[in-house]
Amino acid sequence: MVHGLERRSKYQRDFNDFHDKMKAMINSINSALTGIATATQKLDATASRIAAPQGGETLVEDIVDLRVSETQFRANIKVIQTVSDLTQELLNAFDKKV
């Protein structure tokens, strides 16, 4: 009976550890999605300025803003790809333990 309780306790700790790591990964994905939404808004605003210039902003500034948006997209997509890879590794490790 004691061994059964110890085993159950170990499984519970493993599950809790797995759950905490998955929560951290989900938070990372949410952060990346927020970054993508922000980059999209910046891209839309820049595209509108390029399409209908109103003075004040220069084309050079708009081009820089486009490049910044591109970098934000790439960085946030890389975060999502990395989380996907880590999730697969975590699932594989959890499968081996259980």
C-alpha cells in the first residue's frame, strides 16, 4: 500500500511539473500572438500612411516602420516555432516517464 501511495505521489509531482511547463509555454505563445497583433497594427498604420501621405512622416520613416514590423513578425513566429519544438520534447519526456 505504501508503494502505491509513493508511486501515485510521484505521478502527481510529474503531472504537476508537466502542467506548469505547459502553462509557461502557453503564456509564451500568448505573448507571441500579442506581438504579432501589435506588428499587424503597426503594419496597417504604415501601409495607410504610404497609401495616403498626410505630411510629417517621410517615406524613409515608413520603410523603417515596415522593416520593424517584419522583424517583429519573424521574432514572434520564431517564439511560436520554438515553443512547438519544446512542447514536442516535453510530451516525449512525459510519455517516457508514464
